[in-house]
Amino acid sequence: MAIASTVGILGSIFMRHPAYELTGYEESHLSEEEKARRADEKGPYLKQRPPMWRFYYGYSLLIFLIVFLPTSSALVNYLNLNRTYRLAFAFVATASLLAFSVIGIPFPRCGNAESEGAAAVTASEPLNENEHAADAEEEAAQAKSKEAVVAEVFLSHEDAGKLEQQVPDTEINYIAPQYQTSFLRNLLTLELWALWFTIFCVNGTEMVIMNNASYIYAALAGEDTSNDRRTLLTVLNGAGSATGRLFMALFERWTQTRDPEKRIPLTVGLFIPTASVIIALVLFLAVPKVLLPLPYVVNALGNGFLGAVVILVTQTIYAKDHAKHYHMCFFGIAMASIALNRYMYGEWYTVHNVTNREYCIERVCVQTPLLVMLGLSVCAFGSTMIVHFTYRNFCKRVLAERHQILHEQETLEASDDVPRNDNSDTVEPVAAAPDATDGVPPSSQKEKNAYSDYRL
């Protein structure tokens, strides 16, 4: 609790959100003009390119640990290696974990905004119209690194308008469609409660398996779990969870870089942990003792996927109150820890451990809880379908609307370029010639004005 409080306080002091991310207090106290000005900054933020060397470095360390930790644990467990080998493995693992701190160290000459060619704009150095016009051709000839702006500053409404000319794309080009309703409004929707139920069942089952790995193993294997075997199960849980998070991150990166019409909704990631926990429970009930580590690996992979999905899905499908939606999901995890781990599994295990030993080596101690969790996980598959297909249909509607608007804009722009039939050098006022026809009918021109600033 003390560590969590300390990290939370330090994070609230030093972490900064993008200007377009409005808190509840800002939503109720800022003027509409200020809100619109901040919303205009979202395009430049989305155009930024992060320094990729940090990702490559972090992924390399993560992949190394995913391979190293299970391998070293298996060698110690099955070859009975002495203390020297164990200390060497521990030293390498500790050094690798400490190496992750390098990711957060700022290196001014390694992928910062200046080296990436970002257009650094500060409040003390506003955009100069003359300089902007003079350098327009030079900036257009440079690489696409001029697409980003420094994220720490607020742009004026005038400057944001200038940058929007460089960033004509809609937000859908960079982020998935989002529900625009508030958290309180979403509490009345089936989708949010279906997401909560999925997390309650799936994450609760995964926690029971991972937190009681050695006890479940002893009951199903019919023997006490040795210290080396406990270490192996712990490493399998950790490495599998890390692998699941890594693959979910790669999937998110892959699908978000595709064209908007070709992207796969991130809600499809909910099916992976739901299916993996069902498979793991079936394996627990069916496989012999020698294969018991296998369901732990399957369960850990699903746990990693779910850990990443909970964060990505709440940030992706909801445009407002991200923290409230995430804590709603976290509330499901907390409830599952109490209902499934403490009462359903814990009480059953205590009652049926008649020998009062540390480990119960009878299947009856864990079989019924596993069957109950299997039933809950199957139900969670249904709630996952509700979340995914509802959001998928929403994405289809938004993309269809976007396609229609872009098509209308192209049609109107094409009609603007049609040459006029008259060759006269003078243009009579519309009032003097009400029957005169321009290249664009008034009704169409009105529609164009209505859609010109449309943002998805």
C-alpha cells in the first residue's frame, strides 16, 4: 500500500497528459473556446513519431528474459545445479531487470524531437507568418519528420489552424473510432457490463491458478510440490504473461498501422485470454502429471494478453473518462479476487484438506472449483462476443459515414474545378443575376461548408 501510494503521488506530480486530454475538472471549468483550442492540438500529437530505439531496446531485453528465465529455472529444476550456477543465473536476471531503467533516461541526441526533425513550437516563439511562407517550399521538400510538434506546449488557435493545413488527415487515420459518451452514461449500457463480466470471470480464474499454482499442482499430481518445482511454475507464469503482453502489443502495433478500413478491432483481443483460460482448465482436468506445466503456460499467456487488453481496450473504445472506465475494469478484478480466490476456491480447499497438511494431494480439493471456473469462463465467452460485435458494428457505421463524407467532399471539390462557360472578364453580383449559375449550386456549397470542418 505504501509503495502504491508513493508511486501514485509521484506520478501525479511529474507525469503530464497531452493538452487535448481534459480532466473532469477542466471539462466543467474551461470555456468552450479553450476546449476547442485544445481539441485542435490532437492532430499534431497524433502525427508525432516516437524514438524507436527505446522500443527496440526494451523488446530485446524482454525477449531475452522470456527465454532466459524459463531456461535457467528448468536447468536448476531438472539438473539439480549447485549454488554457483544459481547465483550466476540470479546475477544475470537482476542485471537484465536493472537494464530496463535505461529506457526512461533522456538522451538528447538519441531520437529527440530536434533530431527527428520535429517542428518545435513554443509559447514564447509563436509562428511567424512571413518566415512560414518563406520556408514553405523547403519544409515541403524535407522528409516527413516535419509532421510532429513538441508535445509539451499549447498552441494558439491561429497556430493550430496553420498546422492543420499540414495535418489534413482525420483522426480515424491514427486512432480507432471511440464511443463519445461519458462514464456515467456508459454505466447504463450492456457493453460496459459485458466487459466487466468478462474481466471478472477470466482474470479471476487466472488469478486463482497463478496465485495457487503449487497447491493446484500438488492436488492434481498427488504429491507435494518441491521448491524447485514451485520456482519453475512461478517462472512459467511470469514468462508466459510477459510473452502474452508482448504479442498483444505487437498485434496492436500491426493493426493500428493499417488503413482504417483494414484494421481489426482491438476488442478481438478479448477472445484470446477467454479461450486460453478455457483450454487451460480443460487441460488441468485431463492431462497426466508429466504434462501439468503445460496448462500453466497456456493460462499465463492468456493472463498477459488480458493485462494488455484491459488497458488498450478502455483507452481505445472510450473517448472520455479513461481512468473511470479502467478502474471499472479493475473493480471487476478486485471483486474476482474476493469472490473466486478467497471464498470459492479458498474455502473449498480449506474444508476438503482434512489432513491439515500444507498441501492437499487429493483432486477433490481443487476439482470442483476448476469446474465452476470453467463454467464461468464459458459464460465470459458470450459476454466477450457482445463487447466485440457491438464495437465492430459501431466501427463499421463510423467508417461508412467517413467514407460518405470524404466522397461528398471529393465530389464538391471536383465541381469547384469545373471551368465556367462564360468568357467575360466581369462577374455580376448574385443579387443582380439571381438566375446565374455557378460551378457549385448553393445547396451543395452549403453542404460543403457544413462538412469542411467535420472530424471523426
